[in-house]
Amino acid sequence: MDRVNRPDRDPEAFLRGLFAAAVAAADPMRVVPAALPPRPPGRVLVVGAGKASARMAEAVESAWGPCEGLVITRTGHARPTRRIEIVEAAHPVPDAAGAAATARMLDRLAGLSADDLVLVLISGGASALLVAPAPGVTLDDKIALNAALLASGAPIDRMNTVRKHISRVKGGQLAAAAAPARVLALLISDVPGDDPAFIGSGPTVGDASTPAEALAVLDRWRVPAPDAVRAALSRPTGVVAPGDPRLARVENRIVAAPALSLAAAAGLAQAAGVVVESLGDRVEGEARDIAAVHAARVLALPRDRPRLLLSGGELTVTRRGDGVGGPNAEYALALALALDGAPGLHALACDTDGIDGAAEVAGAVIDPGTLARARAAGVDPVAALARNDAHGFFAAVGGQVVTGPTLTNVNDIRAILVLPG
């Protein structure tokens, strides 16, 4: 490994290098062409949504040539394509652009034949970008619900359960709209466990959940849902059952996943002589609570050689204040407080899509001097955490990781480096 990236010489550069390796392992230009079959004869229609969907469409055309299609991606995440139309819309809260594009997508799926192939490209972010409210639910209702869900602290799979039952496109309904055409869905997973039913709220995957379960999520996490949403969940919804015949010709393939990106980061660290302990790609929970658990774990590790505690998954934040934050930055701030300047401990926590919560920032890095620099600058880390203002904290004292859109999305990467001494 290059000297600048040796963990003992430049810990921050080393950690940033691990994150870059994790992102590169999930680049759609690398993983999508490898998952495509030969282009079939006849009509091919490409549709999709997500923060990686434009890059996935670019990768499809690099392998198959120009294709008919429409995908919806987050504003700022568009890519140059030859024929596939790219529409930008808002995320994480839906908007009218996403709703209009979804309506056009459903129109294009209507009237297909059994000889046609629909290639569906789905990645994290599709839940907000595919917008087709259920009967009786308005776009404003969905916007209010999404904002409330994001502030509730509910896990992503539970949020997606609610989203499916107030939609005309999620929970297998997109694939059902394409019947009798054959459907091949390529998925970039951003959910713990890689269950296709929860990637982008499963637009091509049948779902056995019920409206009552969705209501239970609202009650369990005290989500202030609009009356129209609760009314919609009091009656049968359009979610497609797993055995529905309209899904008989649907195939779902995961082409990139958090575990593969964690493995890429671990391999790079091991090549540098670092002992890696991986907690896996399914770590969930409140960001500040998980940070405290991880801090206790690394403080107990032996200091005989460089070690790395690596984890993935998706943490949550329950909003308590009015700051600007995200789960990775909040984890990093809470970790810095728990480690309290202990020597030889450095960490990175970032979202692989380059966007952590409410800011165009991937996450943050910390080192033994983070708290001292904050206090010297008159910034109170405890108050920042109480206000959920982790991004504001790291903007003031240094430590933000800014990548811009990475054009992929396989969830969060957290790495704590323990140096000898």
C-alpha cells in the first residue's frame, strides 16, 4: 500500500481510502453489465428509480446500446444516456416531478405483450422517487407522511411497509403493471439483509404485509400521519401478493449489496496489515446508541497492532432538536464524545451515496483531537448532539467527508481504526 495510506502515517487518508474502495465495489458501471444477459430480440423497455438508477441506465446502454426507457433519479444524480430518458426529482421527500414521471412510466408499461422485456433498475431512493399515491391520498399527504416517517426513528423496512400500502406502484405493483411482459429487475441493495421486498419498497416484488401492519407502524413510532393516509390503510390496498399470476414472469437479481462493499474495504485494510473485525452489514439502531456500544468495544481491544472495527447497515435518528444532521454524522459525533479523546482511535462514518440525512455530505471523520478542536473554537459537542446538529458541528470544527453524488447506494460504512500505543 502507498505510504500515504498506511494507517499509522495518515489515519484519515487510510479511512477515506477504505470508504472509496467500498463505493467503487458497488459502481453500477462495474456491476450492471456483468449481470445483464445478452440483449434479447424484440422490444426492450428500461424503467427504474433510485439514486443509482441513472448510472445503472448508463451502464445498460454501455452493454446493450441505445434503449427505450425512462428512469427517475435524485436531483443532481443524472447521467448522460443515449435514448433512456432521465428525470430528476426530489429525495427523500417526494415532489410533483417524481409523480409526473411515475405516471408517464405507468403509461409506458400499459399494453405490453408477452414478447416484450421490461428491464427494471432499482436502487435506494426509489421509495421517494416513484410516486403514485393510492386512491384518496394526495401528493401533499405523501409528502407529509414521508417527512413524519423520516423524523420518527422507524427502521427503513417498517417505513417501507407503510409506503407500499399508500402507493399504486410499490409492493409488486410496478411489475404487475407490465404483465404479461417478462420483467428482469436489477437491484442495488441499501437495506439490511438485502431483502428485495424492501429495496425501494419492492416495486417488482410481491408482498404479504397488510394495511393493518402499516397502521401498526404508524402507532408504534407515533407517526403523525394525515387522516387520508389512515383512511386508505383502513381498506384493502393494491399491494400484490407474492403468488399473484401477474408476477409469474418476474425475476429479481441483486447486483450490488452492502456485504460486498464491506468485503472490499476489509480486504484493503488486511492488505495493509490491519486486523479486521467486521460486525456485518445489518447493524441497525439509534445512531447515538450504537456509537456508545462501538466505543466500549474498541476501548477494550488490545493495542498490540493496528485493528479495525468495520460495520454496515442503516442507523436511525429520532429528531429531538432543530439542527442539521444525519445518522452517520450523528454516530461520529456521539462516538467522539464516548471515546473522549482517547489516543490512537480514529473513525469514519459515511453513507455510500454521498448524502447523509439532511445535507449534501457523505458523513464525517473523527480523531483524538476532535473534541479539543471543538472546544477551542467555542463549539459545544454535547449541545450539538442534543440538537441533532452533527453536520453543523463538523462544518464548524472540520471532519466533514464531502464526495458529491457517488451514483450508487449500498447503505452506510463505519470504520473505527485502533492504532498501537
